[in-house]
Amino acid sequence: MLHNRLRADDVDRLIFTRGYDRLLGAVGNLSTPDTGSQRVLNGLLDMELQLRVETLDEIIKDLQNRNPQWAADDLYVVLDTSVYIEHEHKLEDLDIASHLTAFPDKRLHLLVPMVVIDELDGIKNKGEGAKRWRAAYTLGVVERIFSPKEPRRGFLRDGQ
């Protein structure tokens, strides 16, 4: 599930933790035929593995919450950049559903591709007059809607 979602430094923080380093250092001292030392080492290994599993489970749950499965019965809409800039109604006043009367009972999801964000950003920075304002306004609305309400948890946290 985490394939192509973790960078090497994320893996270092998630797997190669201080606890992992301590265990590597202790292996030489605790790897004796003595049953008590082996139990201590196995207990430490189990504890470290359990902590890693809990952390990875938390990340998976976070990703599932951020990326819910797309429902086949829902309607997904992508608007061209020009709609955000030139439509008579600005984004928050735009009634997209009223233009999609062929699908009255479908739940509507507005998708905003990164290319649209980039185009709006370019217009905001180099556009003129009303177009420049509409681009900045739209980016502000998108930022407000899609920004997390609380700081991200999980694999971006230092010390994990």
C-alpha cells in the first residue's frame, strides 16, 4: 500500500530508528547461549517490531482517510482553467450540478488537477485585472478547502 509513497528518508525515519540502532548495538552483547539474554533480546525485538507495525498501520489509515476509494455511482468532474477565470460566477457561487442535469441523482465530486493549479498560479502572477483576481481568489478557495485542518501526523513527524 505504501509502494511509491515513501522516500528513502521516510524509510530511514520509520524503520531505522534509534531503537533499531540500539538493538543492533545490543545484539553482540545479548547473543549468547544464555536463555535469559536471548529472552531479553527477543523481547526488545518484539517491542521494536510492534512499534514499527503500529506506526505503519497509522500511516496506512491516514492514507486511506486522505484517499478514499472512488465510488462507481458518483460523478467526477474536472473543470478547465477557463471556467474558474471566465465563468460569470466565481467558484463558490458556481452551481456545477445545474449544468449536469443528465445525472440528477449522482453525487458530484470536483477534481482539480495540478495542471489547473499551475495555470491559475501563472495567471495570478502574470495575468491582468479581473483574470488575475479570479485566479488568486480560486487558488485561495482551493487552498482553504483542501488544506488539512490540523497538522499532518504519521511519517512526516520527526523522531519516529
